[in-house]
Amino acid sequence: MNLRAILMGLAFAFMWSSAFTSARVIVEYAPPIASLSLRFFLSGVIGVAIALLLGQSFRLTRTQWRATIIFGICQNALYLGLNFVAMQWIEAGLASIIASTMPLMVALAGWLVFGDKLRPMAVFGLILGTVGVALIMGGRLEGGLDLTGVAFCLIGALALTIATLSVRGASSGGNVMMIVGLQMFVGSACLAVVAGFTETLTVIWSWQLVVAFVYTTLVPGLLATWVWFTLVNLIGATKAATFHFLNPFFGVAVAAALLGEKLGALDVLGVAIVTVGILAVQLSIQKPTGT
């Protein structure tokens, strides 16, 4: 893994984690599902326009089309849609921690569904991750944790797990920015239908809403997704996923710095344990290169 890959991984982890804070701001002023649908539409327009300027085309392979549709539905519509709704009831830091357990879910799914063998370090990481989340949840329950919001985030994390498994092979063959733009349109279309049946379009305009919306559209929405696809193409999905171990730390740090969310002793300990657990799982599935 060279310096370029390391910097891209760090940038992705920070951008991905910061999305929870900007989402928390948006849902304070606007309906969550409609806002997310509009965000995806704008990101899709920008992404496809950039792809066309780069000479990319709509001619994707069958694998790329399948991954684009699954990724758009599972990550954008389900994972982010459920997290945006949940952000009305729970803090951004907690949502980021739950979402950060995705690498643990991927490892567990590989064992239960595909029969992958887990090394002792992976088992150790899964146990650590579970203990860390339990500590955080236990501390939050004493303060009145909204279980509906937690349930939405957990279901979203499961959807993100499916999206991550589907992205393998999508970045090979070129047209990366086109794939990014098209999967944004998939998410936008799905959420627009849901918003039409479930939400009333009431917006409280403020500079905080505008800044948060522009940021989440361009940075976590478009740039981070492009960085992720590019990183996967550069070093592979397994090594790229290693950077997810930074998400719990970045998620709670950004939320605490910008939203003033308080962190208790159990939160700090839980984040540290989850971080180590994710790192252990990712390191356990790295293949030795012999170099």
C-alpha cells in the first residue's frame, strides 16, 4: 500500500464519517428522505457530467450495471435513507459508530453465508466489536436511547454490508465516475417514491441547512464515493476496507467538535474497543504478498 493509497484511505474515512454530522444538521430543518433524494439527484447530475467530460460512457459491463443498481439501492436508498430518518432521534456520533460495524458484519456474513474460515484474530475482532458496541449502547440506554433510531441504523448497516459485497468487480473496466453518478440516480429515484408517500415538504431555510446540504452533496456524497471506488480499484476491496477502522473515531470526533455532542467514559472506551476490533478483523483477512 503506497502513500497515495494511504492518503486516499484517510480522506475517505474522514469524509465518510463526517456525513453523519452534516446529515444531523439537515434533518433539523428539512424532511430527511426528500432531502436525501434531492442530494442524490444533484450528485448524480454532477457525477455523470464529470464522467462525460472525462470521456467515459454509459457502456458498462453486466457486472458493473448489477453492482451499480444494488449499490444504489442498498447503500443510498436503504443505508443512508434509514440513517437520515434515524438522525431525527439519535446523535450523529452514535449513528456513525453503528455504521462503522459494517466490516464486522461483512466478516460475519462471509462465515455464516459463504462458509469462509475465520482466523483466530478475526474471531477476536468480532468479539471485541460486539463488546465495544454493547458498552456504548449500555451507557446510552441509561440516558434514554431511542431504540427505533438504533434499529434503523442497524438495518442500514446490514444494507451497507450487502452493498459492500456487491461492489467487487464494479470498479474494474473503467468508467468509475459514471458508475458513481448512475448509482446516485438509483438511490434518488427510490427515495423520491418513498418521500412522495410519507413526507410533507416543509423546509426551514437557514445558512446551516444550505452549508450542510452543499457539503454532504459534494463531499461525502460524490467525492468520497469516487475515492472509494478508485481505492478499491487501486488496492482491492479487502485492503481498502481496512480504513473503516478509523470511522468510529472520526465519526464521534467530528460530531463532538461541530455539534457539541458529549462523550462519556463508556463512549470513549467503546469506540476504542470497536476500532481495535475492526482493525483486527481487517488485518486477519489480509493476504501475505511475500514482498
